[in-house]
Amino acid sequence: MAPASPASRAAASAGLGWLSILRLGLVQAALGSIVVLTTSTLNRVMVVELALAAVIPGLLVGLHYGVQISRPLWGHGSDRGGRRTPWIIGGNLVLSLSGTAAAATTLVFPDSFALGLALAVASYVFIGLGIGAAGTSLLALMASRTAPERRPAAATIVWMMMIAGIVFTAIVTGRLLEPFSFTRLVLVTGCTGLVTFLVASLAVAGLEAATVPVASPVSAAPRADFRLSLAATWADREARLFTVFVFVSMLAYATQDLILEPFGGLLFGLSPGETTQLSGTQHGGIFVGMALVGVLGSLFARRKPLILRFFIIAGCIGSAAGLGGLALAALVAPAWPLELNIFLLGLANGTFAVAAIGAMMMLAGGGDGASEGIRMGVWGAAQALSFGLGGFFGAVALDVSRTLTGDTAVSFAAVFAFEAALFLLAAAIAVRIVTPERDAAEDLGHALPAE
């Protein structure tokens, strides 16, 4: 595509407005809607309804995260090409189609395990490609087209919309899945994919062309060479430390992601629709946690400049406490307020997540102006690696422990306790994180400025 003319650039606005940020939130919500079905609902169906070993969906989800280790390459590609929209739309299309294909494998497994597994492997590879292409480019677009003072607030808004989309999808699809059948699962997943693709495509259409980057690159050199750009990113102390934090905290979160719905089904006797709604409860808590950070940030950011880091640390410690509650719940089930525990865990997850995302936006824009994509790619790869390892470890640890002890409750309790310890480690790492601008935490307080 030919470069924009000076007149076209002059007509475009410098930076995303709040309406444009809300549109990007719709795109993120669309991505989350498909992911929640493939990593939560489909995982539970494989373990409970198909009676497969938990390690199988664990490996499949780990595979799609493993594919996303290549995110830095996709981010660098969008940096070099200068256009993010084709990556976002194309990635969303691939995700919608492959998510439906993954659901369709449940029709094959009962007749042929080998064929079902082969089709599932192919589906999850393309799920990873779709998420990586769309997600990395979306975050890079936000970082490059959002004014520095709006980046933390933009992250808050977009992620809250993503969680809202996940909650809405979990609740609606949970009801539509009753009475459950494999055919109904495929139909619901396919319709969800179609709707989310159309929403995302309409939301992002024309948005990139209507804005220009908020800052000109200091040098075009990093765009021309992947290794130089990657080395420059890793040489930044804060970017490197944040990468480690993302890995540890997301490892803690991901370890419970694949076993939560089976936990509800095996120990609390919940149906597929009920456990899907339980996932919606968790994400509802995440949504509330994000909202609280925005409100409290508005009230206290000016007087407490370290509020951003405080929320990251407090959220990690709260998540550890929530997981400790689930470990206890496993031992006394079903005599436990499971839904409340899940909601509080989500609340803590949302608190640390939105604060970390705010820091991520500041750090992504703190480079040379030409490497937002690869920075987001590096952090996305760290998250993908931790999610892949976490999901695999959670599933394997559960299976191994159940085999050795013959006690499902004790096995779940051990995995949840391990996750709690990881969150405490993440909190210790977060103590050392400093955003590149002194007022980064203060910016979080301007979540919804009047305009």
C-alpha cells in the first residue's frame, strides 16, 4: 500500500480519541469471546463428557500458546509494514474458524480418538496463529496511536470491555448449551465466531487510517532488522524485568485456567452450562477489579504516585489468597461458597492485571517510537509461554497426583496451593518494577476524562 500523502496525514488526527479506544475494546472483546469457549468450555467437555485425560486438552491449549512464542516476529512485521489492521482482521477470521473447528472435534473423538486428536491439533495451531496475529497487532496499534497520558486509561477501558465480552459470552453460551449436546456445542461456537468476527471487523474498519502515530520514530533502523530490534528491547532493564513478571504472574494464573471447570464438575457436581457460568463469575470479578482500580486511581493517584505498582502487588497477593481458598474448598467440597470464592479470585486477578497492562502501555511507548509491535510481541510471547506451561503443568499435576494418591480433592488442593505460591513470587518481582515516566501511575487516575 502506498504511503499516505501529506494531505492525508494532515487530515488524520494525532492519537486515538476515546471513541476509537472503545472501538478497539470491541475488538479485544471479540477475541476474548472465542478464547473463553476454546480454553474453558471445550476443555471441560473433553475431560468430563468425553472422559479424556486432563493432559489432552492441557497439551492442546499448551500447543496454541506455544505457537504464540512467535509473537515478536508478528509484532516486528507490523512495525516494519506500518499497518496493523490487516493483521487484526485476518487473525480474527482465523481464530473464529479454527475455534469452530476445535469444537467440531468433539463429534469425531467418540468414533476415532486418533482422527479427533489430529484434527484438534491442527485446530489449536490455527487458534494460536489467529490470537497472536490479531492480539499483538491490536496492542501495538494502541501503543503507537494513543497519547502517553491516555495509555494507562486506554488499557483499562479496553481490558474491561474484553472481560465484559467474556462474561457476556460465558453467560449467554452457558444457557444456550442447555440441554447439552456435542452438536449444540459446535453450533453455538460457530455462531459466536461469526458474530465476533463481524463485530471486530466493523469496529476496526477505517480506524488506523483516521489517525497518525503520536510520535515519529527516532530511527527507522530497528524496523529493518529483527535481531537489532529484539536486542534493543531486551537491553531495556524495565522491559526485561516486566517480561519476567508477566511470565511468573501469568504462569500462576494459567495453572488454574484449565482445571477450574473440571474442578466444579468433579467436586461440586456442576453441569457444563453451570461451570461455563462459573467461568463467567470469575471474569465478572475481574471486571469489577479493573473498575475499582480505575476509580481508586482517580482518587489517589496524585497523592500516591506509586499507586500503579501498589495495585499490581496487592492484586497478586489477593490472587494468592483466593487460590488458597480454592485449595481449602477442594478439601471440604461441596460445603464451600464456591461462587463467592471464584468471584473474589477474579476481583484480585483484575486488580493486578489492569495495573500491569497500564504499565505495559507505558513501557511499550518508552522505546524509540519504532518498536511498539516487537515490545508487545515479547511480552505476548512471555505470556503465551507461561500460559502454555501453566495449562500443561496444571493438567499433568492433577492427573499424576490423582494417579498416585487416588484422591481427587487433595490433588486439586495441591495444584491451587502451588499457584498461590507463584503469585506471591510475582508480587516480590513487581516491587522492583518502575514505569518509564514518573507520572505513569498518576495517568491511571484519568481513566475517563471529560471530552
